[in-house]
Amino acid sequence: MKLKRLILLIISFVAFLGLGMILSRQQSQRADQVLNNNGLSSTYYVFKSKKKHNIKQLLNYVNKNFAHDKVQIHFESDYIPDRVLIWANYNLKSQPLAKGSSRYFTKSDFDGSIPFAVISADTKSKVVTLQNNHYLKENNDYVTIIGELKRNNESQNGQAVYYLSTGINQPTAKESITNYKIVVDGLNKNEANSMHAYLKGNMQTKDFSKTYNRQHGISPTKKLIAAILCVVITLVVAAIAAVLAENPVNLKFVPGKIWAHLLADSGLRFFLANGIVVLLTSLGLQTWKFYSNHSQLYILFLVVFAMQIITYVLMLLAIKIKKEK
């Protein structure tokens, strides 16, 4: 009987380990997608304008018509492949950065008149150091570098891309939008169609997540099925443990009368044993698996553990009712 309980504990440990590894893989893939998609959402729109407006006129149009949306725009140059102008009407979520002192763009960077730069890992030839400060040499101007992106070998733009802030009051606002591919994130389909009519050019809808998953052989369905299987296993373990709870346990090796008295209760034994499994698994996984959000791991394990306890109690009640009949 003792061996059966040990086997159940091992099975429960493996199931929780599997859940943690599935979550780790999911978060790791999300982080890769963020880097590879240059901080854009999964679905965004790419425009090529026929209207000979400058960047300032386009940004004024966006501010007037989509002020209630969180809009991010990348201007990808037709002539300078490594140069991307970036603008947003909100504080952008930080990208994975190479150094702790680095930062990503904020709304104030776009509202001001002075441009700032975020470089990639290999933007070395354009970087100039003056009085211990790093600047990006853009033509004859020196732009303050505020951040450096973490190296990512899968990046679509490579490792030499540099991002310059742009805005209505910044020097690049005078450049023509016909020289750029305009990547817009944050609009719904109707708003994108409206912008398409304004620009009078071509529009493409990009679904990065589907493309990325297909290229990397990622199947969300398989991960979901595996996670459900792990949860089912933990609940079956709880049900079997409730059945075995009717059998006495030898507690002569348990030190102290208080512990022996406490562990004589089958429910408390189950709670303590599986609680230790959850604790050790959650702490152990974090030492060798990647998690961008540790709280999601804790919440996942706590929810499944609560489901185990509920299953255990319900099974005990069902056994009691059956005996009374």
C-alpha cells in the first residue's frame, strides 16, 4: 500500500512537471515571436502609399482619426534597409534588451523634437562614442542611443537594423511616405480599410502568429491536448488517493506524537504530500526552464492543485455515500 501511494506521488510530480514545461515552452515561443515580429502584434497591416504626403501629414491624420486606439507605426525605408523610423501614440512595451541600463521608446520620445535611437546587436559601424556617451551617426547628425536589442539570430530584419523615433515635431517628419513601406499596428479591419482609402495604395494584412507557427512546426492544439492530459492525470491521482485513504498507514517511523497524529488524517497527508510536489516542481522548473511571467506558473499550479483537493474531497464523499447505502 505504501508503494502504491509513492507511485501516485511520482505520477503527480510528472504531471505537474509536464504542465510547467508546456507553459515554459509557450512563454519562450511568445518571447521569440516578440523579437522576430519587432514588437508588433500578431495581426497588423502593411501599406504602400500613392499619396505624396510626408510623415507629419500621415501622423496628423492618425492622431485625428484614431486617437482612441493604441497605434504603432514602423516606416521601413526603400533605400536604407537597416533604417526603421518608429512612432506610437502610447508607451511601447519594452522589447528584450541586451543591457539592464537600456530602455525602449516611450510616448514622450515621439512627442518631442529630438530623435532617439534603439540599435540592434550588430549596428556597430554607425555607433560613435563621445565623452562616454553613445550616439548613432545619421548622415551628419548624432542621435542619442537609449537602448540595444538583445541578439536574436532569427530576426526578420537581421542584427544591423536601427530604430529612430519620429514624430510631428522631429526632423524626419518632412520625409515623403512614398519612400517607405508603412507598417501599422493597433487598427481594426474597418479602420485599416479607412487608412487604405486615405493612402490610395496597396494594403496587406499580416498574421505573424500563423506564419511563425507554421514555419517552426508549432501546434497550439497539440500543446493544449498535452496540458489537458496532464490535468486529467493529476485529477485521477487525486481520485485514486481518496480510494486508498481508507487503508491505514504505518506511522511508527514518524517523529513526534503531534506529527503522527496529524499525518493520521488521510486528507492532510494528501494535502502535504502534493503541496510539497507543487512547491518543489515550481521552484525546480525555474532554475532550468525559461519563464517570462513566473506568476502564470504559480497560478497554473495553484489552480490544478485546488482541483486536486476538490476531486479528493468529492471522491471521499462519494465513497461515504456508497457505504451508507
